[in-house]
Amino acid sequence: MAEKNRSEARVKRHIRVRINLRGTQQRPRLSVFRSLSEIYAQIIDDKAGSTIVSASTIDLELRGKMDGLKKSEQAKLVGKMLAKRAKDKGVQSVVFDRGGFKYSGRVKALADGAREGGLEF
């Protein structure tokens, strides 16, 4: 049997977690994806199959603020921006989906930023 690589293992973990994790209109899902250089987050209503809001390190709004910051500090800024946009759309509470990544480092920093911005999870 061939060995699986890291990204295939992460996808498998994500699928396993997603079996019991659903976002609704009242409590949508905050999904996180982390690449080597960037971090992306979106709030998704799974019943409607649509993204409500999103934020990432490649956003034009955040691009200028990213210079000279560590990746975890950038992730925290993304979390705060996501929370601000969610508040504008009327989203107060979310279900956190870490996307098969460990809840540490940049993923945790994004979650902390979103909590500081006023999201509840």
C-alpha cells in the first residue's frame, strides 16, 4: 500500500470532522484553509450552499497592513476582518471548522482574532 502524503491526510481528517459539522443560517460554519504563505477563511451557510463572507491575507483591504508582520499576526488580522464583515451581515455566532489543521499557530491566531472581533464560537 502506497503511503499518503500530508495534504491527502489533512483532507481525510477534514472529511472525518465534517461528517458531524454543519453550518446553518442561524449558525454558519467558519472554514479555514492555510497554505504555506497565505491563510483564507470564509463563513458558509451549508444549507443554502453559499459563502456569506470571506477574508484572506490576499484581500486588497488587508494587503497594505500585512507588510512586516509574522504569519500568525497576519492570521489574527484576517480573523478580525472576517468578524467585522460577518457583523455587518448580521452573523453573531458560528461553528468553527479548522479544516483538518491542528488548532495551533495560525489557525488558533485566526480564531482568536475572530473572537476579538465579536464572533462567538
